[in-house]
Amino acid sequence: CARYNEISIAARLARFRPPARHVQHLWRPCILAVALWATAAAASAQDTREVERLFRGGDTAQALRRADELIAQRPRDAAMRFQRGVMLSELKRTADAVDAFTRMTEDFPDLPEPYNNLAVLQAAQGQIDRARELLEAALRHDPAYLTAHENLGDVYVRLALRAYERAAPGGRAEPTLQRKLRLARELTNPRP
């Protein structure tokens, strides 16, 4: 989700030119804040890797405990909160994952990934219209987000299938509509 680019932060600090002597005292707090932010970003990335390692290693309970501890320490850590939501999704704890991603859309409204993942969960529960709204929100925040585009395409196919089925009550339909129904069903239920 929110990846920290430690290299660009370090590069910016390396290119930093101290201000004139008479205003240096004003810049010291800013320099300190940037340095602290860079340190926190590096720590967050390391913690995220640790939790991912625990989870992928099969220690899912410990991974969730560690994620919860880290989130309690740093509630604004979007990467950790996102990872926690993904872990909950993979553990089939759908209600908890929906809650986690919903809270992220409220706390970090500009991040597209929580909208996308929430949309996937909503679509799996049959809430296709809600999934469409969430994917459109994700794309408003990042129009180049390819995964959201693909998921929105899948949602549109399911919406099309629903419309075609309504147009053919009782299975009676003209040959053109039957062909559209067949194609939409193939797209929504691909063969392995």
C-alpha cells in the first residue's frame, strides 16, 4: 500500500543546503522532523516485512498480534493497517477485513488500495453496485491503478449479466440476447 521511498528522502537530505546563518535556527525543527519521519518510515517498512514473514511462515496468530501492537503504537501507519486487512481477508475473516478496509477509507481517503480491496470483498458477497462505487472511488484517486480497472471490468460484466438475465425472463430470449447471456456467463465463470 503506502510504500516509503527511503532513497528519495535520503537524496533530498543529501542535497539539502543549510539556509543563511541568521535563519538557521528556524530550519532546525524542520530538519529534525524530516529526519524523524525518515527514521519512522524505515522502521515501518522493517516492521511490515517482519509481520509479512510471520504470516507467510504460518504463524498467523502471532502476525496479527504483532500487527495490532504496531498499529496501537502508530495508528497512522497505513502500510501496517493495509497489511492487517489483507491478512484478515486471506484468513477468511471477511467481516473483520471489511471493517479494517472501511476504516482505512475513512482515515486515508486518498489511498486507492483500501477501496479496491473493500470492493473485492463486497463483490464476493454479491454487493455488485457497492463494489462498483468503491472501484470508481479508487480510480478517482489513482486513474492509473490497473488492478482497480480490471476489477471494475469484472464488476461491469457481472452487472451486464444481471441486466441480460432480467431482459430474458424465464430463460426465453432472442438468439442475440441468448448469445450475450452465454458470453457474460462464460466471463463470470471462467473454466480452469
